[in-house]
Amino acid sequence: MKPEPTKSELHPRNKHRARYDFEQLIQANPALAMHVKLNQYGDVSIDFSDALAVKALNQALLKQFYCVAVWDIPKHYLCPPIPGRVDYLHYMADLIRETHAELAANSQSIRVLDIGVGANVIYPLLGQREYGWQFVGADVSTEALKNAQSIVDANALSSVIELRLQTSPASIFKGIIQPGEMYTFTMCNPPFHASLADAQAGTQRKWRGLGKQGASKKSVVLNFGGQSAELYCAGGEEAFVTAMVNESKQFASQSLWFTTLVSKAASLPDLYRVLKKINARSVKTIAMAQGQKQSRIVAWTFL
């Protein structure tokens, strides 16, 4: 096990900039106790390569900091890192305050569309608890949405979090954004890899980064969750985001901002060219970081 990544790069309002207080977290979720131990550096931590340990940590964080009493995901589904996920929301809150101050002052009027909400429904949970925003979450997987709905219902959030099935895998906004609907912003954590083999290779690199040498492909897949739609699509991140940008033009008047995470800096030049081609009125790139992981939010508007 390696020590926890440095968190000084997280957003100033992020509640997870300090080291985890495992004593308090165990009080929030006693199941976490069996996973907490001293690592090779003499620090109290968990094995971040252990999917069950990471899930128990997430359950504790959600309960302690966000009053989410019930949260679980099926085996082999993506287990999101809470600090990085909530950072996206904090930066979006800043963007809305900067560009639409009156709207930002009435947080309950802010309506967000989460593309690829997943079984973990993490962005709506965090955004609702942290800012009081309303969410629509869309996904192509009925199984993922079934689990997400169970989380929403268990936490009595069905009045502020609505889930919708995307029945056309080739579409992103079509069939989800309805006539007359208006969103403050859309958000997305797009599939990163171009194929299953690419995803497995990336996961093995992540495994080695956690000090797990010589792990089998099977054990890698089992320990780092993620269904196919969560991990990869034809053409990878760049193709997915390009399709999103092109499709957003059809809904130009129905969202103040369209946004997405972009993990690969190499994806940016082509993305900017497409945004220029479709006459986006304003484009903003917001840098994000957690430890050694560098990412950014790309936001664009036609209004």
C-alpha cells in the first residue's frame, strides 16, 4: 500500500483536503474497521487496491460528510473516488456564480443533467447534498439505473433526483433532454478507453502503481470495477466527447453550459477545433488535480 495521495490540489471548498480521520469514519461505517491497518509507511490507511475496502471507505465518507445513509454498488461496477467527484461539482458552482450570479443565489433552481450517471449515482448525491441542486441522471444500462434508483429511494431523494434510460447507445442528449426542458448545466465523466484491451492495460498500470506486481488479468478486472459502458467506447474519450459536442448544438438553447471531464490533454486540440466549428460562443477549460492525476473540465455555451 502507498500513502494517500496529496490533496492540496483539491478545490478549497473540498471537505477532503485533510488526511482521512479513520476513527471518525469507522464510527460512521463500522464495516470499514476490518480494512483499516498500518501500511508500510506506518500510516493508518486502507489498501486502495481492495475494492471492498474502497467501497467501505466511500460508504463512510458519504454518511459522515453528505448524510447519505444508504449507498452500495453491485460487484464489478465502478467505485468512484469521492474527493475527485465532488471537485467537479465545486468548480461548476464557481462557474455558475461567475456567469449567472442571480441563479447561483437560488441553488434549488439549479437543474443538472448527469450523462452516464452509473449505478453509483455519485454526482447527483453529492451535488444535492452539497448544494441542494436538482438532477436528472441518464444511463444506457437498465441494471445500473435499477441500483441507482434503489439508492435514491433509500435516501428519500426521488423528488430531486430523476433517472432516465438512454435507449439509443449512439445518442447522448437525444431522447433524454425533452422539449421545453432547461438545464443550468450538463456534466459527464466519459468512458476513457477505446477498447476492453485498452481498459485492461490501463487497469494493470494502475495496479502496478499501487505496488501490486505480477497480478493476473482476472484479478485486476475483479479488483478495479467498471462495466464496459463505464470504461470504454469505440474511439475512446476523444470520440465520445466529440460526439457530445456535436450533439449539444441541437440543444443549444436548453442548457446554459455543457460540460465534460477530459482526462487526456492530447484530446484538447481536436476538441477545441470542433467547438469552434459548431460556433460555441464561449469555451472554458478548468484544471483539476488530485495527487498525480491531472484532469480538466471543458465547458461550452451557445448562449
